[in-house]
Amino acid sequence: MKNLYLEINPEIQQTLSEGKPIVALESTIISHGMPYPENIKTAKEVEQVVRDNGSIPATIAILNGIMKVGLSENELEFLAKSKDIQKVSRRDIPYIISRKLHGATTVAATMIISQLAGIKVFVTGGIGGVHRGASETFDISADLQELTKTNVAVVCAGPKAILDIGLTIEYLETHGVPVIGFKTSEMPAFYTRTSGFSVDFHLDTEKEIAELLKAKWELGLQGGAVITNPIPEEFEMDKKLIDRAIDSALNDAERNNIAGKNITPFLLDSIKEVTSGKSLISNIELVKNNARVGSRIACELTSLYDED
Ligand code: PSU
Ligand code: MN
């Protein structure tokens, strides 16, 4: 049956039917993760990096209540500029659709829509996780739950250090989500290449990662995988600077009573201010780096399925 809520653009439709590689991209990072015009510039560049590495990019969002897979330049521009775009996670999808509103999709929502479209690899900057102080606030991103049940691999630069990385790892372990380090044994922390925590599995090639994913899904082991790809050294931030920025951002958030879905965008913006824009540059570069690796993983995965 045709899904009337889902619209896949012709290029993606064609690529899907040919069984060629596709990489999904999220839109919260555009609407709520970066300011204009850096957001639109980055969105376009990231799509280009995906193409340059062999896959077709499918940026995902909800527009006028329709889940769109693959956006036009005008649609990207709209997401980057308009103030009318809500941040949409799993919980928010039915409301945004039934009210025919616009939504930028988080990691969780983008995974759901990717799976509906038949896309297996998804690239973002950082995943949500267990927030610091979660034992009091219960603030655990819906991204983690999604990874336990939706069969999409997420390529990221690790959880941001604004989170409790140790608890995020514990949560993923409990729920059986493999965390892979691409060419690293240490969990990267978004702005920095290290965190002091280990990943579960260190793999050095995109092909090995594709083989792990294929084995997981052929065995019917439900859920995704987190592929962590450290920020390139030249764009890594000074640990002291970023730690100070995070502490100040967290204090700011508390003083302003920011909670729920507003906290991640608030912290990102506050960190950008405190680091005089340095964090934004790192953020842009790490997403492009993830796009390169994700695109190659998608290619390897397609070749593995072609061999069957
Ligand atoms: N990490 C970033 N930039 C972002 C986000 C995470 O570096 O914009 C977004 C992603 O869309 C992620 C969401 O899914 O924040 C998590 O929000 P929450 O913690 O409210 O679930
Ligand atoms: Mn939250």
C-alpha cells in the first residue's frame, strides 16, 4: 500500500529501485543546530560530500504534514530560514503530520523515516544521549530508544560532551546497540577526538563496518548501530576551552529554566557564543567528515548485498 504520508523524490526513488547507495541526512541540525546562513551552506556541502563519495543524499524533513525524503534547494532554504519549523522527534510526528505543519527531524525521527523509505545509512553530527543530571531530570534523548528498535546505522562524531557520555554508553549497552569506533578505540566526544571512554568495537575500514551491519540485520537483531568517527585533528577543539564553554552553557540553561526539547539547541548556541564561533566551525567540519565515511559505508553495504 502506498504510504500517503511519505513522499520520496524521483532521484531517490530511482536509486532505491536500482539498489544503489543512499545516505539519509537529518534536518534538525539545519533548523535548530546551526544559524543562518551557515546552516544552508553546510546542508548543501554535506549533500555534495555524499555524492563525491559514491552515494545519493536524502535530506529528510516534514513539510506541510508530509514526510519528505530528498529535498529541493528551495525546501532546504525554507528549512534554514523559516522560524515556523518545529523540532520533531518520534513523539511529535503524529501531531505535526495531522496538523499539516513543518518539522525538522531529529536523529530519532530521521531514522524512522529512513526505515520507511528503505534507507539503511544515516549521517549526522552528534546523537542525543543521556543528559548530565538525568537521574534527577530523566532527560534521555529519544534517539537512544530509537537506536534499539529501528534498523538504521547512524554515523556521528560521538555524543556531545554536554551529555553524560558514560551513562550514554551504559544505556546503549543495556539495549544492545553496538557502538563502533571508525579507526579508533576511544569514544570521540564531538568537538574532541577523545573522551576517556572506550567504544565497543574498533574497525578500520568502511567494508568491515558494512559487514557488521549486514550480519546484525541478517540475524534479525533489531535496532541500529552507532558508528563514531572522530573529528579531523585540524578542527578539533581545545579541551579546556570546550569544557569551559560547556560548563557556562549548562549554567546558562539552568538559570533560564531551559528544559525538554529546547535544551540541546540552547546549549549549542550558547557554546558557539562562548567560543566566539569556533565550535560552529568544528561542527560543520565534523559533519562533512561523517558524510564522507557514511557515504562509503553505504557503498560497501550495497556491494555486499549485490554479491548475494
Ligand atoms: N547534536 C548536534 N546537533 C544537533 C543535534 C544533536 O550536534 O542539532 C540534534 C539532533 O537532531 C539530535 C537532537 O537528534 O539534537 C537530540 O535532541 P534531544 O536531546 O532533545 O533528543
Ligand atoms: Mn531531551
